[in-house]
Amino acid sequence: MPPKYDILSKDRTGNKLTYGAENPILRMLNSVSPIAIVPAGDDSVKQTILDMRFNLPRAISTGPDGEPLSAFERSEMQRYLSMGNLRRDLERLFNQKSFQKDFEDYKRMDLTKGQGFDISKSRMHDEVRYVFKRAKDAAWSEFKRNNPEYAARSEERAYRKQLLKQGAMERIDQLYSPSGRREFPR
């Protein structure tokens, strides 16, 4: 199983996430979770993400194109995110007066989906998603640069998606049918 990384850690060196025997519950949860589950502690960035109910697993389980990532791709994406500017950019966002006002209003009003307020559609969630998108784009570029075989697979997925969107069924049949060619055309 590929390692996990704490993408919101204050330590931006990209160290693998490890838990000793002192925290068996987190060890167990992390063994089945696709993303690292870490305590927020006194970390304001992690606590803000938690308090605003931001869907962190969804944010990092797909590539920049929205395609699901394999376990290896997800691990590498987490590694590059744990070394990049994601935390710095979130800190900057969370320190903006407009974000702080939205966040405090949200907490004060205790808005829920059950009341008809889908908080994931809010401006503050859009702003956090934008920060994640920029960080994911940078991490994905680094991942592809360091893993050319996965870069080719990513291009292949994009090409197949484009062919389907265009309705190019004859070309798909020619390239991918059992009698056709199976590799990515160059």
C-alpha cells in the first residue's frame, strides 16, 4: 500500500505519515482511508477545514481533470501537496477579512444541509476549492514530470475522453478494439 502524507502539515518536507503504537485508532483508520487522517490539535488551518466541513477526501482523490486517481497517483499527489504551497495559500485565505467574516457568520448561524443550506456551494468553499485546484495543478505537473509513464497514461485518458466526446466511434474501434491498436498513438 502506498504511503500517505499530511498535506496540511506545518512541516512542508513531504515526510511520510507514521503513527506509533501510541495511537492505534488512527493507525487503524489510516489503514483503510484513501487519505491521511490526522488530529487537528491546535492547528488553525486543519481546524478551519474541519469546522467548515470541507470535503477533503473528495478534494484530493481526483486529479486536476476530475478523474479518479489510483492509489499510487493519490499517494504521489499527497506527497507533492505536502511539499508545496497549499498550506501557505490556505493560511493567506483564512486570514482575509472577507473569509473570516463568512466563516464566523457560518459558525454563528450553524447552517446545515438539512435546513436547505448546502454550505459546499458557499463563497468560502469556492475559495478553498480554488486554492486546492491551484495546488493540485502544481502537484500534478510535478508528478507527471517525475513519472513519465503516468504522464502518458494521463494523456491517454484525456485522449479517450476527447474521442468519446467527439463521437469518434470509428477511431475508437480502430485504436482500441481487439483487432485494433491498443497503445497510445504518437
